[in-house]
Amino acid sequence: MVLDKTLLITGTTGMLGKQFLDFFKDKCNNVYTLNRVDGDLLDFDFVKEFALKYNPDIIIHCIANTNLKYCEEQEKDTLLLHCGLTHCLSSLDCKMVYISTSSAQDPHNFYDKTKLLGEQICLLNNKNNLVIRTNIYGINSSSGKSLFEWAYNSLTEDIQITGYSDVYFNAVYTKQLVRTVFDLINKEHTGIINIAGDYTVSKFKFLQKVCEIFEFDKNLLIKGTQPANALVKRSKNIALNVNEIKQKYNIRLHLEEGLSELKNDLEIQ
Ligand SMILES: NC(=O)c1ccc[n+]([C@@H]2O[C@H](COP(=O)([O-])OP(=O)(O)OC[C@H]3O[C@@H](n4cnc5c(N)ncnc54)[C@H](OP(=O)(O)O)[C@@H]3O)[C@@H](O)[C@H]2O)c1
């Protein structure tokens, strides 16, 4: 199905934005992107002018600084990026899909807090906007150091890694998320919704599954716990309740399926 819509996707140089662009480029009449190469994205007059030039029906907003330590240290820039830019784009006369994070349900650090504030701004500007709380894994992140990439690269080089057995989540492969967002846009869902896996696993168990599916040596994976004195405070349970997508939309996202799809994508890359 091709949507008769003009779409603007922000942050398409990142892990998730790239997948949105890849998926939607054939699904919408016009798809435009907004990234830092286009100009200073904290110059909101510029951003407004840029967006209005394309007159989008939908903005999928993926830009965020995912370096939690940077967010802690550079509060002003983080606030401007996560809240100022979100306000600028969500106050335009179109629908916004705001990509939030599972940790907004229990904020522990500045990244979490500003992502939560971004959600609120987005919905205050337009209650028909769509806010996606999620947790993801995949490839091609801006840092190249997301959980899966770090594990995959280390294990490929036979480097031992530690997986936290006391931190729980239900991350999904970026492609599983993108397809689900497409469904929810078509179903005209509004407000906050959780998109995550139909499972809760510790990071250790997740990495065990990575070892199993990607056929890495399981002895390279060590069980550990999240350091209590880390510079950036983090919640130990960021698993999202997925009852709404299951009961209302019959969507179930599975861990083995996501990892197998990612394995396949890496093989054909
Ligand atoms: N990764 C996760 O585990 C995770 C989990 C839950 C939610 N999310 C959310 O998912 C969304 C996408 O994240 P991701 O995983 O794709 O992260 P990513 O790979 O780090 O991509 C982030 C994007 O934001 C852009 N960006 C960062 N700082 C910027 C700045 N100051 N000015 C302009 N652009 C800037 C990056 O541009 P450059 O490439 O130029 O740096 C990149 O396009 C974010 O909203 C994030 O909060 C991520």
C-alpha cells in the first residue's frame, strides 16, 4: 500500500532513522530527510523554514543524542535537542511520530528526563500525535557502539564480553519497530504506545540468544551485574508492558525472529 502522504524523517544517519527511510521510501509519495548536514538543528527558525518548504503530512522524529554521558554533561544542548527541536517540529501543522524510549517510564538520568519531556511537549502541541516508547537493537548506529554492535564486533574478534543479569528489557529489531509504526500510522493510533517484544529478558540472556543465533562461542559471554557507581544512573527494569499492541492490534514481536532477521540482513549486506 502506498500512502498519499509527504513524509519528513529526522535522524536518518542513525540506526533507526535509516531503517525508517529504507522502509518508507517506497511507501509514501514524497519522503524527505532532515539531518545535521542540512544546517544547525538548534536554530529553530532554520528548522521551521526547512520543514515548511516540504510541507510534510507526517514527521517521524528520530533525532536524539543517545550518548547518555554526553547528555549528563551537556544539559543545555541536550534540552535544546530533545525538547526544543521537538517543540519546533511538533508545533507545525502536521502529525508527528515521536520516537521515545522505554526508560521514559522510569527516568533516571538527563537523557531519560528530556526524552520524557519531549513526549509531553509533542502531545501538548497536538494530542493526535503518536509517541512511541520502545527499546531497539540493530546496526549502523551513529556511534557504532550500540549494545548489539558492541557484542557482535567483540564476539567476532573473540573478545570476552559481560552481560548484565540484573537488567531487564524487551528490545526489538529496528525493522520490527518500523513495520509496527507503519501499522499504527495506518490505524490512526494517537497518544503514547509501547512497542517492544513479547518477552522480558536480562541483558545477559539477550546476549546468550545472540551467541546462539549468530553461532558465537558462548564461553566468551560472562555473567555480570550493572555497576552501582556508574556515572550515569540507569533503571534496572526497562521492559515495557506490551498488552496494548497485543490486545488491540494483535501484534506480537518475538526475539528469535528479530535476531534471525538481523542475521539474515548482515549476511546479505
Ligand atoms: N538506540 C537505542 O537503544 C534506543 C532505545 C530507545 C529509543 N531510542 C530512540 O530512538 C531514536 C533513534 O535512535 P538511534 O538508536 O537511531 O540513535 P543513533 O544511531 O545515535 O542516531 C541518532 C540520530 O540523531 C542525530 N543527532 C544526534 N545529535 C544530533 C545533533 N546535535 N544535531 C543533529 N542531529 C543529531 C544523529 O546524527 P549524526 O549521525 O550526525 O550523529 C542520528 O541521525 C532516538 O530518538 C532515541 O532516543 C533509541
